[in-house]
Amino acid sequence: MIVWTTDPDIHPPAGGTAGTIESMRLALHSAIALLAAAALAAGAGGSAAQAQEPTRAEADAMQTKIARVAEAAETPRPENARPLRTTFTEREINAYLALDGPEFLPPGIAMPRVQLGDDGRVRARAIVDLDGVRRSRERSVFDPLAYLTGSVEVIAIGSVEGSDGEGLIRYESATVGGVSVPKTVAQELLRFYTRTEERPRGFAFDEPFVLPAGLRAVSAERGAVTVMQ
């Protein structure tokens, strides 16, 4: 199992519980956009749970848990307090993305889904609008993104790891519309769709990033992710 840990002295962002919830939503947006740019695969096929339609109850359960984690991040606790654990199931995550995702996912990312496998592995896919990326800058005749248009399925393979307050997405391979592409293409898609005011260049493969919302640890296993505060 891969465990992400954070320094307990790191404080949550200012702005109260609402600010922390927004921070967590931005982190989720970045994670899903990242997965859209590169679906981190365990090499397994879709599960029966994935095939089932999402429900409002599951999406609401996810939202309630996010609010609970945000509130805990704003509440002072003794140094020797036992860690608080919150588990998000695969079905809750997918329901939240399907039903509430349009409110916070960036335009150009559609139909994201995740599958949580063993040993911290994640499998995900999404439909990505390539036109916005293609038009974002001048391109040479040798740039593959100069010829990729429309909304297509983007998939890639990699691994997730993290320690000492930093996460890392290791890149292995990617396909766009079923065609293999070099890392530079997947990297540009990732940066484009994870840009924020606080992080104008977005996230990148093989570059560490600080874990959000004052979390002390995050672990992924088959069908669930657990965060510890």
C-alpha cells in the first residue's frame, strides 16, 4: 500500500471551512484532470461497481465527508490526538464526479471515472477536449498536438507515490484517441487542465507536489481511499 504523509506542522489554508472545502475541490479537480491527461492504470479492466449508475446518495455521502474533513482541518486538536480517518469509496468518488463534477471540473474534461486497485494503483479515464489545448499557443508542424482535434478519450499508465508531505505521479506511457503519444504531449495536457491562479503552470509528471488541506496521510487500496488528519 502506498501512503502519502504530510508534516503535522503544516497548517490548512486561510479562509475557514469554506476555504478548505474549496482547496480540497481544487485538489480533486487537479487530480481528475491529471487522470484525464493520464489515466493511472493498475492494468485491470473495469469492475462491476464501475458499470453501475451513480446515485445521488453516494454523491451526497462524498460531499458530506469532504465537509467533515475540511471542518476537522480547521479545528485545533491536541498533539497526541489519535489520527482522524475518513474513507471515500470508489463508488462515492465516481458518483460525486458524475453528478457534482460539472460544478468544479474545468471545461474540456468530461465523463471522468476512477478505479482504485491494489497497492495504491489507480485506473481512470476521461474524454478530453483537445481544441483548447491546441489553440493555446503557436505550434510547429512537428508538434503532435497541431493535428489532434475534438474531444477524445485520453488514457495513460503510471504510478502514484508520496512521502514527507509530497506526492508524485510517475509517468510511463499515454494514448490519445487510441494512439500512443510521447510524454511531452501528456505533460502539456496535464499542465493545461490543472492550471489555477495559485498554480498557473499546473501540475507535471515526475515533479513532487505538496499534499492539500493539512492531511497527515493518504492511502489507497482496492475500492477506497482513506485520509488521515
